[in-house]
Amino acid sequence: MQLSTAPYEERLTAPRSWWLVSFLVGLAFALILLPFGTLPMLGGLAGGTAVAAVAASSYGAVRIRIVGDSLIAGEARVPLSALGEAEVLDREEARAWRTYKADTRAFLLLRSYIPRAVRVLVTDPEDPTPYLYLSTREPERLIEALTAAKAAAA
């Protein structure tokens, strides 16, 4: 079976403010190393900024994709045939499903800096996961792609 090109792909990158924070972490390292001289200070600036930037980048490296007959969200790979209805969650509903409405068995792909989400029911009776909660910047587009991919697979 040859996989088709992904009808949907989204990378949940870290917000721009995190890159400023990365530089400020480097600046803090530079100030800590200032008493040891200019060279250690510059090393602290470069090293601290690099480490913080790598941490921000790796946190934002998670992807949501629809490839072939599967939804891939972070480390989860779920066949489209095991997915049921999907709904768009606005800011308040997303917060509710992250907190007091959440089921401990659910798969949650959370990013606190993304206020909207999609909740997709899992219909596979052998899977204990009741639903997938996916933070996304484009929930309507994700649901359209899921619907189109399920129709194409059927």
C-alpha cells in the first residue's frame, strides 16, 4: 500500500515569545558567568540561548497529520476506521475538556498556548481510550480533513 500525500499536516510550534525567553535565559547565563571574564560570559550567552532554544523547539515539534488511513497526533497513530464524530472546541469548552470534564483514559495532545482544540471520539470497542483531545490552531480544517479522509478510505 502506498501512502498518499498528507491531506492535513500541522506543527504545533512554540509561540514567538518563547524565543525571546530563550534569549533571556542565555542572558541570565551570561550574567552568572560575568565574574569569570568576557569569554565565559559569551559562552554562557551562546550556550544558554542554544539550550533554551532547543528545548522550546523540541516542545513545539509535535505534529498532527492524516497520512493514508491513519491520524497521527504526536506519538499516537490511530486508524481512521476507529474514529467517530469530531467536534470543534472553542476556548471555554477546550478548557473544560482539559480540566473537570477530562477522562483520565483519554489521549490528550495539549499545548497551553493554543486555546482551541478538537475532540474526536474513539469508536473501537477494544481501545480503552474514549476520545482524542487535540490542540490545534485550525480545528475546522482538521475536521474537514478527517471527514474527507474517512470518506476516501470507505
